[in-house]
Amino acid sequence: MKFETFRRTLRGGGPISLKASSRTKREGSVMTVAKTEVLTMAPTTPICEAMKLTAERKIRRIPVADPPQT
């Protein structure tokens, strides 16, 4: 993937809309209504791995989260 293509991918398609959806509203926590597992990565994940995941899964963004403390 060329750098310019990656940069455009990171920029996405514009601002995120936070308006309420016209779909059926659900009650409860995010985890009880979520349909798929959220993919996250650690802050120490190499950028090359992040680029590979976005290309393979055809996604634009991956949330960065600290691993759970045990």
C-alpha cells in the first residue's frame, strides 16, 4: 500500500455523525447489543501490522487501547 493511499484511508470520509439512527433503539450496555467483536490494538503495535490489518479486513480505523490489567 502506498503512503498516499494509507494517508487517505486514515482521513476517512469526513466527520462522524452522532445523530440518532432511525433504526430500532436498543436498551442496555454496548456489549449486550453489539453484534460483532471490536478489533483493537495496543499502543505498541507496529504501524506495518496496523496497515496490514486494515487492508485485510477492509476497515478504515482500529481503536488503540491499553491491554487489560490483570
